[in-house]
Amino acid sequence: MARVPELEPEKLSAEQKRVYAEIQNRVRGGTVRGPFAALLNAPNVADAAVRLYSAFRDAKLEKRLFELMILVVARNASAQFEWFAHAPRAIEAGISAEAVEAIRRHHTPNLTREDERLVYDTVLELSVQKRLSQASYDRALAALGMEQLVELIAGAGFYTMIALTLNAFDVPVPGGERPLV
């Protein structure tokens, strides 16, 4: 059961209403749910999060790789809502359904593209070890360049924050589904 009650827009403060409208304008689908519904209880934090979310939507890192990064973070954190929201997007962006299912089951996916293996390895190492070895850093930098590497690492940090928010506030997946076991 969610620890944060459903939003009632008419009961929001003026600042919450401003940020609520900003979320509707910037977030895919225009709905205020999931992590943003929880974050809206601290409107300054929600405002900063939606601006950072928007920056990542304009990232140079290919969407396919960005969605793969989110799945690795979501699986590592067992973030049900994050997985629910991003597994279909990863497939739509070009990650194979088989790879998505392997990640969901905590198995190493059979990624045939080197850039996908790089992102998977880098984000998994960072998520599990909380550090990135020099060899992994050098490999990622050589493949991605500094700007895209920063986007990847900062994106992993942002989506880790989102995963922790979802988990701490027990944000439910629509229909009560629990895709991660």
C-alpha cells in the first residue's frame, strides 16, 4: 500500500500547483504519478527533479542505451514502478525483449551490441560496487566520450534516486502488479 496518498490537485498549495503543472507539461503522458506524485510533497525537490528529468530527455546518449541504464538501476533496486514504466520503453527503443526478461530475472542478458554490453557492465558495476574500476572507466570513456559518460553516470544516479523514492514511499504499480520478484 502506498505511503503517500493520492494527489488531490484542488488541495495542493500554490507552489505544488505550479510544479504539478510543470510536471504535466514535461513528463511523458502528462500525468503526475509515480515518483513525481511522492516528490510533490516537497515542491522544491519535485521542481528540481522534473528539470533534471527534462535534461536527460534531451541527452546525447542514445535512448536505447539510456533505457537500458534505467533497467539495470531498477532491477538492482527492485523498483517495481520504475521497471513497470521503463521495460516497455526499453523494448520500444531497441533493447531485445529477451534481454529485458533476463535482466528482470537477475540473469546476465545476451547483449549482441558492444555499446549495450558496455552500458550494462558499467551501470551494474557502479550499482553493485558503488565504484567504477579504472579499467571500466577507461573502457566507457573510450566508447562514449566524456559528455555521454557523464550523462550515463548522472542518469544512473538520478534513476537511483527515483528508485529509492519509489521504494521508500511504496509507490504502487497500476493494477497492483509486481513485475520484479
